[in-house]
Amino acid sequence: MNVSGFIARRYFLTRKKTNAINIISMISMVVFLTGAAVMIIILSLLNGLEDLVKSSDASFDPDLKISIRKGKVFDPEQSLKMLREVEGISGISLILEENVVVRYAESQEIARIKGVDSSYFSINQLDTLLVSGSTRLTNSGLERGILGVDLANRLNVHVENLAMPLEIMVPRRGVAYNSLDPSQSLSTGYLRPGGVLLINQESDRGFLIAPLAFVRKLLEYKKEVSSIEVGLKQGRGTAGVKQNIRERLGDDFNVLDRYEQNETAYRVFRSEKWMTFALLSLILIVAAFNAVGALTMLVLEKRRDLGVLDSMGLEPNAIRWIFRKEGMLISAAGGFVGVLFGLLFCFLQAEYGLIKLEGAMVEAFPVDVRWADVLIVYGILCAMGWLASLYPASLAVKLSKDRTR
């Protein structure tokens, strides 16, 4: 029979003689419960936001992106020949990007124009991100541009108004600035606003998609590109195709998968998640201090029982384990109920959208419960209970010896 475990359960379940011990023990359990519930809820909400950003990136960013290591543009002809020999590729799109000034009516903003060819829409899922208009870059002979919602709002663009064009301006290459007639130093083109997309904040900030031929003419390039975007066949592993492309193109090119294209954003998400986790752990430290107080008072109340147990031959280590298990019971019980409350809230949020999001891609805060997070939270709760019991357990052994002298 596990004597220490039996006695610990009896101490945990029965009311104490001193009412203050009951109150402090209950407070400890409530704080453990609250900490567990809050940590599960916050971590699940952060996971949901991360998944939302990743899903929008998956619609906007290609499986693989190829760019030159040195310089801004390159001739894609040789690279295209090599890429056509790689198995697992479903589509290839040529891209030309540059910073430009966009003017619409009385508003003017700096934007990142992205010239794309007709294959671009076969390797991306922009339709899923469309807020208004369409993703067609030509209509009735007119060239059109697709704006990010951030840029569209700052310019106050109306996609229905085809009479008002977007004026795109960029400094001409190799031409000195003419202070007397600045227009001679600028290359200018016009697009009709065609559609508005909503993606994550970093990518959404000032981007404009336009036909590749338009951007080449604007930037005075003939066939150069700034990158090549590659789509992979369904179920094809990214790592193998990426390595194959790298071997064929050599060290002159960067080949980035979807994670590497957004590495900074993903790192920020993870850092925020674990910083939040660390801050919420302070709640558990408060619970641990309460548990130390409750267990210490319990030891003082039970000092006579401890002397009897020592006289009966119970080993000091067994007495020590009584209060270690008592501390773990307090944290485990409170933590278990807290985890259940957290999981219940996440279920209700997923089903009924209790917390709403205004002006976002989704109506309610997304949640994603990851069982690894649940296990980590519960493990930390049990560890806090263990640490809280160390001093009271040592005090119990000392008092048991003092009573038998």
C-alpha cells in the first residue's frame, strides 16, 4: 500500500481544523485553475492567428521563389530551360517588382508594383483573398491593377470607377533628375483599378499587381525579371524539388520556400507566443506561493500526526512524499479543471465566435488547440505544485523528529 499517497489524499479531501488552511488551499486551486484556463485560451487564439496568416500566405506566396543573389534583375531564359526539366513543378511565373509612386485623384502613395504573367494565377489562389472587383489584369482592352486593401484605403480607390485611372510613376533608369522639368526624369503609366485583395499586414502594405508587359515598359526592360515563382504539384514535397532546383541553378540564385519568404513574420509570431506564455506563467508563480503557505500551515496543524507516524517507523522520505504529493494534488486538480474550462471556451469560440474581429478576413477570432500546448501547460502546473511542496515537505520531516525527542 502506498502510505504517503493515501495520507496525502486524505489530507487533500478532508476539511482542515483551521479554516484558514481551507481558504488558502482553495485560493491556490482557483489561481491554478485560472492560470491554466487563461494560458490554454491565449495560446489557442495565438495559434489560430498564426494559422490564419499562414493560410493567407499560402494563397498569395508561391511554393518556391527564385531570385538572383547579386543585382535586382536577370535574364530568365536559361533558368526557365533548367526548371522545365525538374519533376514536380505544376507552373512557373515570371515576376518583375519595383518601388513606385501611385497617384489616384488627389492622393499619392509609395507602393511595390509586382508585374506578373498569365501563369501567375495558376500557381496562386488570389480569388480566395478578393474583397472587391476581380483578379483579371485586362478587360475590354484596358490594363488593370490589383491593389492590397491597405493601399486601396489610403488612396480611396473605387474599383467600379473605370474613368479614374491609377497613375504609376518611377524614376527612369540612367536619366539624371531634371529640376526644370521633373516629368522628363520619370517614367509614367496608367492602370485602371481592377480588384482589391486582403492578405496579411506585412504583404498587404502597399502592393500593386499589374501585367508583366506593363511593368517592363514602365521600367524600360525588355525581358528581365526580378524573380521566378514556382508552383508544385499536389502532394509533392517542397524540400526535394527545392534541392533539385538549387543544384541545377547553382550558387548565383536564392531558392526560398514559403517559410523562408516570411521567416521574419513567423519568428515574430513564435516569439510573441512564448513571451505571452512566460508572462502568463507569473499567475502560476502566485499560485505556487499560495500553495507554499497552505502546505506550511497544514504541516504545522498535523505536527502531532507526524510524530505518531515517525514513532510507527514511517521513513522520513515517506513523510516528505506526503506533502510533495499534497502539493501536486492541489496543482493537478486546479490545473485539470482549468484546462477543461479553457478547452470548453475554445470549443465555443470555434462554434459560435464569442470574440469578434472587425474588418478582418474572418468574422471571429480563430482558435487552434494544440495538444502539445495543453501538455506543456499541465506539466508546468504540476511542476509548480512540486516546487511549492519542497519547503513544507522538509519542514514536516524536521517536525516529525522534534515530536519524538
